[in-house]
Amino acid sequence: MLRFPEEIILLLLDDASGKMAKINDWSLRYALAGSVLMDLALEDRIDSDLESLLLVDKTPIGYKSLDFALAMIAKEENHDVRYWLEKLAVHADDIKEQALSGLVEKGILEHREELLLWVFKSRVYPVIDGSAEQEVKLRIMEVLFSDIIPDPRDVVIISLADACGIFSAILSERELEHSRGRIDQVRRLDLIGQAVSRAIWDIDASLVYAMQPQGL
Amino acid sequence: METRTKEEAGVLIVELDGRLNSPASSQLEKKIKVWVSSGSQTVLFDCGSLSYISSAGLRVLLSGAKLIQKQKGQMALCRLSANVQEVFEVSGFIDILNVYDDLDKAITALS
């Protein structure tokens, strides 16, 4: 079973070129931070409510970025989900690197170095086994285009995918319009996912405000 | 958290008493699987004595509802306290699960 950071990275990679889709840096950071927290929650290491994030069990899971986050949470108590999103977003590059390495180890991606302009090396990760990605996409589609009660794992991946703007890439405009209500309904079902959406929205809103012409 | 069960009009009524947090959710998940595999297709959670629900609690109710839906059964909840109701409204669970104010109305709707 893939970890949530791995599922999100897989959805963001272009299958053939192995390059990451261009999304806002902060969207990716918060989505990766949220994916770590959601993985910890489904592993019964943490729990959350409307006010706080709670440590349940500090036993390591054996996956570096999750255990790193768990150790941080075990050292400090009485914080809310947003606090931990901000703390973990700083480490999003490491979370992403581990997700990519994990996918290579599992034989899903291949690590290749390409030359840009014959000088700079660029790492790309073309998909060599597309079945895992197809499985993730099928699960998402089944939930979005039906009224079945989603599995908690599907709620998480839909919430994270929406945070990264992935749906505009994998759905047609018509499909996106048709499923927007269902996406909003499903992504609300996870309280950590709600906090990720709010964190991204806050940054987007502050950028819009900063770009407004200011009075003299 | 304690659970007490009884049957009425073909509905398995499960009274939830206490806090539905992570440890309680693990226990409840196992019980739901047992009830469903024993043939209970219509399950009503009476939340009159449920004082708290966390994300783990929400997930186990969602998984339970999914399992019961797969078996072509029905699941509902009733008598949510004010703070559990708030969590249901913020999370949107109020729209995705069948929730009733009243035990009798819930039993009538399910039977």
C-alpha cells in the first residue's frame, strides 16, 4: 500500500516525461504536510478534533517522514492541526524526496537524470508501472461520479488532490464542473484535509491582498 | 466508551456512551464488523450519551456506513449532543449520514 505522500506525488507526475506538474509551492508544501498527518491519523498514531491534534501512540511506523513528524508531535503537546501543518510544510522537500525514493524502490518510478540545455542535470521520474497510479485514479473517479459512501482513504486522497489542483489536470472541464459539489462534499469529511484547504486559501488570499494597489 | 445493544422492529440499536476517540474507535470498528457479519443490516447508533467524537470516531462511522451500504443495509444516528452535532456540521457528516433528532423517528424511518 502506498503512503499518502507517495500517492500525491504519483498523481502530480507526468507519466511519460516524469516531470512534476507545476503547482503553487505553498499548495504542494501544505498538501505534503497534510498527507503525513493523515497517514499518521490512519495509522492510529494521532487523532484530532475541532480544536487540537492529539498524540495517541508514539510507536514509530518505519517510514522516515512519518516517524520524523511523529517524534516532533511527541515532544510538544497542545497544538492544533494548523500548527503542525506549518511546522511540517517547512520539511516538504524532504517529504517529497522520500516519496519519490519510495516509489522508485517499489518499482513504480524510474529515476533518470536528463540534461537541460546540454548543461544542467534535471531529475525526472517517468512511470514504469502505471497500475498503482491507475488504481488511485479509479478509486477517486468511483467516489466522484457516484453517491457511494467513500472509504476514509479515498476521502484523504480526494482532499489532498483538490488542495494540489490535480483535478483540473485529470478531469475535463465538464467533468470538473459536474463533480465540483461532490469534491467539496467529500473533502470536508476529513478535519485535517479541511485545515490543509484553509491554510492554502489563507496564503492565496494574502497574496491577492498584497497585490491590491495600496492608497498613498 | 461503552456500547449497549438492543433490537427493536428489526433495527439493531447501539447506544454509544462516553467518548468516541481513537482507542474507542478501534474497538467500535471491530464490533461493527461482527454485527454486520452476524446479519445485522439495519443499525442505529443512539448518541444520546455520546459526549465527544474525534476524527477517528468520524472515520469509524464512515467505514461502518460504507460496510453496511455494501451489504445493502442501512445505518443511521440519532440524538446527537450539541458538540457532536457541531462536529457533524463542520465536517459535513450531517449531509452524508442519516441523522435524526429522535429515537422513535429514527426507528420508524429504518424499519
